[in-house]
Amino acid sequence: MDEQILRNLLTLESEKSIGKVQIFDEIDSTNSESLRQIQSGNIENRVVVASSQTAGRGRRGRQWLSPKNAGIYLSLTRRFSMEANALQALSLVTAISVVEALYQLGAQGLQLKWPNDVLFEKKKLAGILLELQHKENSRFVVFGIGVNIELSADLLDSIDRPVTDLDSIMNEPPSRVILLAALLNQLCRNLEKYEGSGFSSFEERWNGLDCYRMNDIEIQNGISRLIGKSLGVDSDGSLLLQTPKGIQLINGGEVFPSLYPLSE
Ligand code: BTN
């Protein structure tokens, strides 16, 4: 991938805010590299992108398989002045940005699963891993984004969850550089908006895209399980769960469709 081609596709706004761009053919993990850069005192905003990752990381300690050119493997580092608890809403904003970027490029029918999975027909198309790092009295957020572009049949078989790729859902998937630029442009635009007015301006957008809203779900968090009806998110990005004990605010865990519907 050519940095100049990428820069030519960026809006003025994102060109100003992304800072350094580092392009790797292969790396362990773009998130790990971004964290290492912060640790070594290189604290300017930065984009790290790789054609392949040998130790791509997903949420909850899972691995993110990242063969060469089969997807976008991207990390954006930005300094933030907000509290650490704003991170959850940031990850929702990132997921919305991924959907909006893909819509601009012609994808259709995408949905979100709280807190930040991008799905097509309940199959995972993109994943997001946000990591927070403190250095020199500042907070830095690494926005890690993985989008499946073209996964081989072998890879699809090796993943124990339903996954899909752009090649299966679009007539002509965009090139990696066009997709990368669209993701960065949309993310930078939405982060500016979020810094100005918080999550409330994204609440309706999220709820319109949430595939489990008004459905019975189960939230798994470690060994705890909660079953209820999802009411979507509130203006902070917390998930609202209608349970027999009333509405509970959920701030962590993983959502699954409930195997035992409540409403029958
Ligand atoms: C998930 O589990 O859904 C999150 C997956 C995040 C994967 C991306 S790929 C680029 C960045 N580098 C990583 O090691 N992980 C994230």
C-alpha cells in the first residue's frame, strides 16, 4: 500500500488529525505496535496498518486471524482528554463509523451487535478492539479495526463462529487503500463529533442498526449470565436490558441471542 495514495484519499480534516502513517507488510499486531510506540514516548497521533498480522488480537483474549491481504488490519492512535469510562461509547462510535464507511462504498444490510461487532445477516464482518494507555499524564486510545475482505474457505472453516467477508456481500469489494481511507475519514469525522457533543448524537443511529434491539438476549460476562429483552442503548452507550427485576444498565459482557425466549 502506498502512503501517498492513501493521503490523497483523505479529507483535509482526517489528514490533519491522523498524524504519522506506518505501513507494514507483516507485523505481530497493529494494536501491539501502536501501544509499543506510545510506551517508547512516540506519542503523536498515528495510523498503523499491515497487510498481515502474525498475532492479531481480538476482544476477550481471542486471536484475530489476519492472513495477507485478506482484510484490513488497522490501528489509529489518538490522544484523549476524557475519562476512561468514556471508552465504551467510543467503541460504539467506532463500530458506527465502520458501518457508515462501508455504506459509502456500496455495502448494504449491515447491522451492529453491542458493543462493537459489525455483522451481515448475523455473521461477523468486522471487529473492533479499543485499548487505553496512559503516558506522560495523557490518555491515548488505540482504535484497532479489522474488516474481513476476502477470507479463504479454509480460514472460514477454522473459525468457530459465523463470519463473512466483503467479497461475499458486495459485487465488487473496494481496494484496500480505498477502504482504509473511507474508514479513517469516517472515524475521524465521528470522533470530532463525539468530542464535541458526546454519544447522545449517536444514540439513535446505533439503535437503528442494532440487530438485537427489542429481542430477547443473554449477556455473558465471565461466569455471570443475564437474560432479558434488549431495549437498545442509552445516551451514554450503555445497553438497556429489560429483566423481571426492571431495567438494568449493562456496561460489559458479550451479547448472545437468548435460547429461552422470555416473551412466549
Ligand atoms: C474482535 O474481537 O472483534 C476485535 C478484533 C480486532 C482486530 C483488529 S485487526 C487490527 C487491530 N490489531 C489487532 O491485533 N487487533 C485489531
